[in-house]
Amino acid sequence: MAAEKMALAKAINESLRRALESDPKVLIMGEDVGKLGGVFRVTDGLQKDFGESRVIDTPLAESGIVGTAIGLALRGYRPVVEIQFDGFVFPAYDQIVTQLAKMHARSLGKVKLPVVVRIPYGGGIGAVEHHSESPEALFAHVAGLKIVSPSNASDAYWMMQQAIQSDDPVIFFEPKRRYWDKDEVATEAIPGPLHRARVVREGTDLTLAAYGPMVKLCREVADAAAEEGRDLEVLDLRSVSPIDFDSLQSSVEKTRRLVVVHEAPVFFGSGAEIAARITERCFYHLEAPVLRVGGYHAPYPPARLEEEYLPGLDRVLDAVDRALAY
Amino acid sequence: MTVESTAARKPRRSAGTKSTAGKTTTARKTAGSDPELVQLLTPEGKRVKNAGYDKYVAGITPEELRGLYRDMVLTRRFDAEATSLQRQGELGLWASLLGQEAAQIGSGRATREDDYVFPTYREHGVAWCRGVDPTNLLGMFRGVNNGGWDPNGNNFQLYTIVIGSQTLHATGYAMGVAKDGADSAVIAYFGDGASSQGDVAESFTFSAVYNAPVVFFCQNNQWAISEPTEKQTRVPLYQRAQGFGFPGVRVDGNDVLACLAVTKWALERARRGEGPTLVEAYTYRMGAHTTSDDPSKYRADEEREAWEAKDPILRLRRYLEAANHADEGFFAELETESEALGKRVREAVRAMPDPDRFAIFENVYADGHALVDEERAQFAAYQASFADAEGV
């Protein structure tokens, strides 16, 4: 199959289909993932083609979903579970943090838990409470988990393949506001490493680092800045644990300025970790402090206010201006 | 004896509790006087008939009965040794199973080699039945690892400290067994305290919905650290199963034969594709919650004394002696074996080395992680800096 243009949600669907076809141990589990195909239709048609024993509609109990997925993984299965929305993951947080993340170490390496937890995350879709959050830092803090977030359909396809193949538990954050964005997906291409960042726009004046839904915004920011004669580099981190600090370092050593953008609150967010580590690694290269643009230390606001809360073009440009003013 | 045949009861707390000097003496039902309780051996060691469960122990030989006795004695000896080792500072903590030997040996011996066990952190007797070397159980309590055995070596998962979590793992594993078309069964252990956890309720829901071949074996030892079962439930725990659509049964947890029979029944149901079962083994935690606990602060000595009369080992001994199934030579030999086990455990613990400091970074991930590699290298450089300073 040559490259095909498809939406990000469809790319994940195709990737799941491929995994179900190639490995009989792969299972899909979650609320409404079967007949309905998921509330975002990411699993559309999979139960019809692979049956109820492999594409499993679960009771509405997130801890139960992850807890039983752990048991299935112990039995040799590779479950891919869906948490319907970001704000609903917390009943499963205990199982993810105390069991899924730690069982490999607890068993001195004898037990492997190849479980993928898919979480549609982030805002910008005008939803009600608990449907727009970005909790990735709450997971990145936990050793034993790997955290990734694709920004485009091609990455979504390949990163899902790699996440399912990983013998470690992977939390797969899907940028729900980009589900319908289309991109070329080359399903026969050989992908790069799962946790490697990618320069999506080369530049010399400042690095914008982002992942998931904010990569598209950062490209738009770079385009806008270019009109003002500023040449920004955009780095798609793709992975939040581990973070590809080597690629970040290379970029910042060249541009000497870094702005990190994420939807999650800035306070204790992934930008804080990036700022600290890049300051250590690039202290003598930096012309400005590492700046962060993200959500505020407040509950995610009602939908009518979310555009104020979320990083937008102007807020990121403002941070770029401040960084360049040093 | 299952819930289907049992009328609803009033909350047990209405049976009357009185408080004396800050301690609670409960009017708990005692084993032997409860018509809902499956019992095959009375505390006096008399074999009583039970139409429903006799057949599950009908063919048991005197040798097998002696085996059960031996299992319980050696488990208790091991447990006592571990408690002593904690007192001597060799272990950081110990969670004693004292009093629960029958529940664990009876249920453990009901399992088949291909069955899979998901324990809490107190299932030393079940571990024994599964063939896990008892010294391996002590690594986590000494602080040299967080689980020192291969779970797949004996189909005995690592101890789970977060209360109730493992019931979901057991359910998922059982769902996998069913998918594989195997006739193995899974057994999940938990306690009266854990019965309040959402994960336990969710495991009941999932196992019922998917008809998973899993037995939930609840050792109701009456105490969740300082909280009596009245703080966990208004109905007898086994009756909870009814609301989820599968049978629940209460068994005398100090009666090894009854525990063996009821667990066999439940495991066979699972193998036949009849889904989950809840077994409530009604027993008593004779010791403290752990070596860090002080039960004198919250429970009366009389309660413990009342349960001492129902000791699981004593009652089987009475039965063996009355039936002439064991002679003095057997008991003497077992005493020798018991002492040897104590010695072996003692020596193994004292010889247990501290792990290499770099073990911190081992097995965090199966496929590696750049940050772990970086921090390991930093740690190594830091350690090496001392060698440089010493001119080594």
C-alpha cells in the first residue's frame, strides 16, 4: 500500500486493525469500543471484523479496564485499552501507577506488561468538564511508564504500531482536536525510533518545542513569525517519557532560545522539566531563559473560556517576543 | 449453603456490640454455631456430614490428611520464625498468618498445578502449597527486593500490597484463560478489609459479565488492622456475590477439610465454565496485623481466646488421633522437620545479601529508557568520585 491521505483517527484505526491482523494476542478493550466503534470512532468496524472476544466492550469501570488488562497481559495478551476521555482516567490511576508501572521491576524483570492505554486528550472541542484535560505530566512522573503523543496521522499510525510492540506499558495520548486532521500515511514506510523527536521546521532564531495538539499551533506560530522576519525552528517531541533531550539540546545549541508549549498547566508541567534540563545542558548557549506557554493553575474552564486558557497563536508569539528580547 | 438457599439476614452489627474500656468485645458468630457455615470438622475434631461438600473430600486418604496437617504445622513454624527474625532485626516487617493456616492450606491444596494464584501479602501458606520456597517470601520483608520469586515458576503471583488490586489482575488473567480455551482456574485472595475496595467490586462485575473462571477467596479474619468487619459491611461478605449474579458461600476458615472441599467445588465450577464464585473463609487473625501493629489497643483478649479453642491445627490433630490416622512417630518426626525448617529459614535470611546499589536502575523498563540510562551513569560517576578521592 502506498501513501494514503487519512485523518488521524482513521490512521489509529488502521494501525489497530493491522495489529489485530498480525498478532492474535492483541486485544482492544474499552467503553463503547465495539459496536459503536468508540465515541470518536477510532475503533470503528474492528469488532465487526475481529469479533467480540478481541474487541471488547467493557463495563464502565476504568480501574477494572486497566486492572483486567494487566491480568490479560500476564496471561500473554497485548491489550490496547481505551479510556474514553482524559478526565476519566483517574479511577484507573491507581492500577496504572501502583501496578502497571511497577510490576516489571517488582518481578525483577520476569514479568512484562505490554499494555497500551489510549487516552484522547486535550481541549479545543467545546466539551463539558473532564473532557478537555491534559494529564500527561501526572503519568510522566511515574517510572515504568512510557508516554507518547503523536501530532499527525502518519505518526499516529506508526507510533501506535510501536507502542503495541513495546514490552513496556505505554500511555498513548491522542490529540482529540486533531482527530479529523488529514495527512499522508505511508503504511509501508520504516519508522524512526518511537521516542525520538523530529524537527518539523528548521529555523535559526528560536526553538519551539511541543507535542500532540500543539505542534500544529507551533507551525502556525513559526509561519506568522516568518512574516516578521523571524526564523523559528519547530521540534515535535513526540514522546514525553522519555523525552529526547539530545535532539532538544542540538536544536537549542543552534537557536539559543527555547519556548515550550503544551496545553497542560505550566506548573509542574513537562515544560518545567524541559526547562530545567535544557538549562543544565545548554547553560552557556542560552541567550534567554527557557519560557513556557500552557494552561493556568486553575481547573480547565468552561468551553466558552477555553480559548483564553489554551495556548493560542498570540500567546505563543508573545512568549517568542519575550525570549527574543533578551 | 450457597446464597441461593439462604434467606437475607439482618446486619450483624444489630447482633449486639458492647464497648468496654475503649475496647470492643463483639458478639460475633462463632464457628460451629452458624447454620450458614460450611464445616466438615468441628473444633473438637469431629467429622460432620455435609451433603453438598462431602464428595469433594470423599476419597481423601490418611496420608493426604497427614499432609494437610504437615503443611499447616510447617507453615506456622515458618511464620513464627519470620516473626522472630523481625524481632531480631533481620526483617523490617512481617505479616503473620497465624490462625489462618487452614484457610490457606485448604484452598491452596485445592488448586491444580496449571491454576494461577493471585495473593495479597499474607498468603504464606498458599505459597507453600504452590511450591514457592518460603525463604523467597522473606526478601521483600527484609528489604532486599519487592518480590523475590518468578510468578510463572509456580503460577503464584507476587505479593500485592495495595489492597484488592490483584482481584482485577486475577479476573483479567481468568478472562485470558477462557479465551485460550484452557480448563485452568484462577484464584484471587483478599481480606475483609479489601472487600470495601472498588477494585474488588469491579472484579466481581467484570468476572460476572465475562463469566471468568475465577474464585474469589476472601479470608475474613475479622480485623482490617484495627477495624472490625462491622466497619466494612452490613451483610455477611459471602452474600455480596448474590448482587453480582454468582454464588457465594461461607466456609469455616479454621477447618482445613471444609476449605479444601469448598475451594475444590468453586474451582471445578470455574473449570466447567460456570464462572466466578465467592468463598468467604470465616477465620481469625490471631496475631497482629503486622509486627508494627499492637492489637491490645483495639481488641479484647477474650475474643482471641475464644478463637484459640477453634485452632485449625489442633482440630485436625484431634481428628487424626481419634481416627488413628497418625501415630506419635509422625508427630515427633514433624517436630524435627519443623525445627529444621526454622533453622533453614533463619540461616537463609541472615545470609541474604543486600542488593547491588545499581539494582535501583534495573528492570525499570523492559525495553530501556533514556532517562534511566542517564541517571545510572550519573550515579556511577558520583560513586566513582569517592574512589578517586580515596586514590583507589
